[in-house]
Amino acid sequence: MGIVLGRHVRNNSLESETLRWYVITDEDVSKTLIPVLREGTQVNNTVSFQRRGIWQGPDTDEKLTQHDLIFPELSQLYADFQGRELVVSVINNWPFFGVKYLADGTPVADLGLDVSVLQALSRALNFTYRLTEPEDRQWGGPQPDGSVTGMIGQVARHEAHLAINEITITGTREVVVDFTQPYFTESTTLVSRAPAEKNRAFAIFSPFTPLTWSLVALSTVTMGVLVWAMSSFSTSSFISKVFLETPPPSSTSTSSSFGLWQDSTFSAYRALVRQGSVVAPSSAFSLRLLLAIWYIFCYVIYGNKCDRAMYSGTLTAFLARPSFERPIDSLTDLIRASKDGFIPVFLAGSSNEFIFREATQGLFKEVWEARDPARSLSPTIDGGMDGVLSDKRVFINAKLSSVIRAAVRGSHRFYQATQTIYPQGYGVVCRSGAPYKTKFETV
């Protein structure tokens, strides 16, 4: 009966730190139960049955002589693993968990932040550990087809007792495994290549936008037309002698009237680029007023002796310091940059990929739709960082890992976004219902 009960508990994943079992047998079945019993009963690969009392039989008045607590506290049971070997699922992910390999290919811990955490747990709780790696070398989690990939999958299938390696706590993963409380929290960032300096071949046009240049050109042509129209009805020779510096056209000459229109427009443009000029007074007040307004306009736009002169001041400021491409500082910037060929890149099997893939609206969905199915998933963090330098890619990754890897490759070659996206909490992955999870949290 005990064997059947143990198999039922195992096959239906009924293990829980809140369930306690009281088993009475008429003979020693410890060895038979070893293959079907799990946490709470096994320590150091042996069944941890302990004698709690003696059943005297139905013919005696004293049914049970109790020698000790029937159910020991888990805090006491897992305070010392008695040298038991635990299987730990990892992947090579420096600076969190570096892995090196022996001659026979066996993975062993090297250096890293999470290596230090695992070693601290091992010393405090008196256990040893053996490393195992998932075949897909991913962080993993539940998939749409019902499978569970990566390190999460190994723990969920009981192929490993725990996993520790920069693993983000998510609600979807907690469906199949348990997490300890976060032992490390950091933010998510956008990594792109460092903005390049802009080409200055057309620096003279940089002070104004294309719309402003169009309006300046339209104003110049309009000014020429107005001067020509007003001169056609003016008896004054002011325009011919002062502004146009040409003889007045014949009113009966069509070709000469067209020439006056050309000269008027060119003269308006000449006044613009000469930054103003002094003209002789004229008896035609309307023309004097029109030209005064135009010269003031030219002075404000191009004047180099006025502190508020827009063109001269802006051009000087533009040439005084280098101008760089617009950086990618947010998801909104990333969506804008996608129109210029940039694509978002995610670490395959990571929580970042899952969060953006499952988004149903908002910026996250827009970013996911901007991906390139053939290039937007990187199998490794190093591949994601290298792809930023070789292509128009923006790597969405944890900040600390990105900063350290950028420093190795040359920080000046990368740009870390000033805005972060969301925080990530890392926890130790345990089997669902693992009774030692609480003990891990108290170390």
C-alpha cells in the first residue's frame, strides 16, 4: 500500500511542503520505497525514515508508544542536507554563471555572481552539487504546444533539483516551477550601436528645416512679384534707380516687363544674402514701407551682427560641436528607428522574448511586430551584443549583463538607453512544492 501511495503522489505531482504523511507498516519497506519517494523523505540518497513509536497490537491497551515528534519540522529537516548531492541546471552565462568543461566534457562551475550564491547555499546547508545543461541552452519556460524548455524545463521535469543563472521570475514560469524570493533585481535596457557623427557636406542647410527653407524661398519670390506689381503702377523711378539699378521698362514691351519681374526677384534674393542694404529715400511711401519690412526680415534671418540672428547663430552653434545621429533611448525611439531599418533583437527563450511576444496591445506589441523573424532572436547574449555592431539591431536585454559585455568589447562602440523598460527579479528555481525552497530563502 505504501508503494502504491508513493507512486500516486509522484505521478500526480502531489508533493507539497504542507502535506505530511503518516505511514504504518508491518515490515521494513524502506528499500522498496526509495524509487518512488521524493523530497521530505530522502536525504543523501537514502530514505530518511526514523523510528517514532511502537505499535503494540490490537490486544493491548496501549496502542502506540510515541518516542518523538511524528512529523519533524522542515526547517530542521533541511537545515542540514548531510552532504547530499543536488543536480543544478545551468548554462554558460558569464558574468552570472560561468561554466568550464573537464576533459570528458563534464560541466563545472567557474566564476560568476550566481556561482557565489550557489556556493554560499552549499556551505550553509551542507550539500554538494553537480551541474547539468539543457540541450537547447536556453532559460526556457512553458511553450504554446505545452512543452517546457530550457533550465525551467529540466527543473519542472525533475531532471534537476534547482536552477540558478540570472533567471527572471515570471507568472508563466511559476505555473510549472517555484521561485525563491528575488535575490537580485535590475532593469531592462535597449542596447544599440553608438550614434555616428552626421555628415557635414550640407551643413549650410542645417540651421533650418526643409519647411523653413521652403517658406524663405516662397517669401523671396513673393517679394519680387510684389515689387514688380507695385512698380507697374508707380510713376516713381525709385525701383529702377535704386533697387533694380536698371532703366525703367517700357509699358508696351512684354519682354521688358518679364525682365523686370526677373530682376525684382533676383534683387530680393540679393538683399537677403547681402544681409541688408541702405537705399535712397523715395517719394513712393508704399514701396519704402515694403522694402523696409523686407530688409528687417533679411536682417533677422541672416544677420551676423545681431545676437538673435537665426541663421548665423544656429549655423555657428552647429559647427561649434559635432552633431550625431539621434540615439535610441526608449521603445518609442525604437519604433521610429524601425522605419529606418532597425529591428529589435531578443534573447531566444528569455523572459523578454515571452513578454513582448505575448503582448496584445501598446508599445510592446508594436515592437514585437517590428521584428524580423529571421534575425530578431539571438541564441546567446554575446551574439545579441555582436549583432548590434554588425547590423541595424537594438538588443533588449538586462542592463548589468549588457554593460559588462559592452565594456569587454569597448563601451564607446555601444549606446545604452537612458530610459529603462521594466525591472527584472532573479530567483532560484525549485521544483513545484519543494520543501527546501523556504530554507534557501533564509540563508
